[in-house]
Amino acid sequence: MSSQPAPLLALDLTGTFAFGLNGALTAVRAARLDVVGVVVLGMITALGGGFIRDVLIDSLPPATLLDWRYYTLAAGGGLIAFALSRHLRRAERAIDVVDAVGLSTFAVIGAAKALDAGLGVAPAILLGVITAVGGGTIRDTLVGQVPTVLRTGLYAIPAMVGAAVTALTVETDVYGLPAALGAATACFLIRVLGLRFGLDAPEPPETRGSRAGA
């Protein structure tokens, strides 16, 4: 079972469910898959980033396999997305907000776990981002899409901010539950503001405006 503080554990489990739900919905939209395919891609979205992180820091078996709640919530999100996909599409904005909670929590927990394993600040920030976006990247690759994190919206940048704030607080010996929640909040606000105002990461000068033109 997880040893995280209860508030962070609750956010982590909520994010796992949201990633499973959102990942499966993306799979439903992107490809004609049966129930197995939809649930598997939902679980990959929810658990994939943590798997990559734990393999890279040699923390095996991965933490999400040691606590039944993680893979159960990931599979449950996938099943709900499969059964109610037509109705859930009308609530995509709300699901995106819950997804932002998962992004924020995973970025913070990923960076903190990397630092706890003895890595430096830069690798910890990188692993925080990988934890947050890795599962979605694997999902998009499997359905033949350019990963969302590489093509649209503010996604990796908020995760990087959350991971960086986490690393800074750990290095200055002020990391704790308030600092972790503060780092997650910073990531969450950037992501939600990006959704609200349609903000994107900078594009190369020669491609600016091409998306709108298309």
C-alpha cells in the first residue's frame, strides 16, 4: 500500500481514475476498438508514466502494481468510458479539469520519487514530466497519432513547472505536504488556464497561424 499522505494519495488515485477515463475516451475517438482495447489503452494512459519512472530508477516492481487501488481505478475508468462514451463526450471539459488534477499530482509525485532515489534536480524534473505525460504518449503512439503532448495545448509545460517547484522545495529542505500541494496547484492552474483561454506552447515562426488556416 502507498505511504503517501492521505491528501496526496487521494489526488493520486483521483488522477489515476481520470487518466484511465480520459485515455479510454481518446482511444474510442481515435480508433475502432473493442472493450479490451479501450480498457487496455485507458490503463496504459493511467499507469504508463509511473511504470517508466519506476523502471528508470530501478524501483521494481512498479508502485502501481503493489497497490490494487491503482490498477483497479485505471481499469474502472476505462470500462466507464467504454460503456458511457456517447454521454461522457458532452462532459469533456469537466473530464479535462479532472485530468489536470492527475497531471499535476503525477508531476509532483514523479519528481519527488526521483529525488528520493538519489537523482539530481534536472533528472528529477524530467522524470516528473515523464510520469505525468508518459502514459498518454504511449497511448497516442499505439493508435497512430502524434502524441498530444507534442502537438497542442499547454501540457508538458505545466508538468515541468510542477516538477521544478517540487525539486526546488526538496533541495531547500522545505518539502512536505503544503509544498507538494502548492507545486500541484501551480501545475493545475497553468493547465486549466491554458484550457480556458486556448493557450498553446510557442510554435516555429513559419508554422504560426497554419492551424487556424487549416
